[in-house]
Amino acid sequence: MVEHWIGLTHLPATGREFSFEDQGLWRELWKEFHFDFEAMAPMLSTLFIVPQADGFLIHGSIKGAVKASCHRCLEDANVELDHTFDTFEAHEDVEALEGEESHLRATDAGWELNVAGLLWEEFLLAMPEKILCADTCLGLCPHCGKNRNLEQCACCNLDTQSPLARALQGVKIKTN
Ligand SMILES: [Zn+2]
Ligand SMILES: [Zn+2]
């Protein structure tokens, strides 16, 4: 997997902020995990890292905007990201059994953090479970596959419904 290690050896006891503006990192990550995403606004991340006796306290943020496919109509959807998180990377997790994900490693020069691994984990948490171009997206017609945001097809019975029924149908879709 894509890795980007930073040294954590000379951190002041009060902590230090790192910021990451390398857009190439995100392009590599999306490619590796087969996400058909594109940055619509620069992806900016910060990590404020405070050393502790047994690990590192991390307060981070990821901001930006991503172009992805709407889960209902498959057209472009713009997802704004403004994610903050708090996490703790423990020294002992490095020794943990396989399957326990640690973003730390110990080198001769001291502790290092894999920023790519940590940011990717948080990016996945920040993305909405259901990506929509709009809350009101009508999606594709299940019968003929036409995009119902753009046209009403003959097989869609929405035509014959009152505006209220149509609105209620929209509400029903929304709570799915
Ligand atoms: Zn849509
Ligand atoms: Zn149809």
C-alpha cells in the first residue's frame, strides 16, 4: 500500500503540527484502492502530534472536495470533506499480532508514522456511506435505466401521481 513516513523523534513535549498538501498522495491512494475519485478542491490535511510516554496523541483534520459517482443515478456527485479526528498510536501496537493495524514503526532513528495509512483510514470514515449528487436525486428508472432527474420515461408511473405523492415518494427514498 502507498506509504508516507514521517519521523517523530524531535517533537517538542507540547506537540507539533504537520500539514500535508501533496495531491499526488491522494491520487495514488484512490488509484490503489480503485476509487474513481477526483479532487474538486485541494485535499488539505493536518496532524497535530503530541508525544506521550507510551505512544502519540494525534489530532487531525482532512479538508477538501471529491468528485465521485452518485450511488443512485451514477452521475457526478461532489462530496465536501471537513473531517476532524482524535486518535492514539500506541508504541506497543507495533508488536501486535497480524491484523492489528499500526501506523507506527520503530527505526534506528526513532519512531516514524505512516501518514498515508492514517489519513486513508480517516478518509474512509469521513466519506458518507451513500454518495448522492443531491438529497433529492431520483436515481435511475429500475425498468428502462433512464436518469429520472433528467427525463420522465413512459414506464415511470410518477407522471400520473399528484405532486404530493411524488414528494412523499422522494421522502421515502431519502430514508432508505
Ligand atoms: Zn444522483
Ligand atoms: Zn423507465
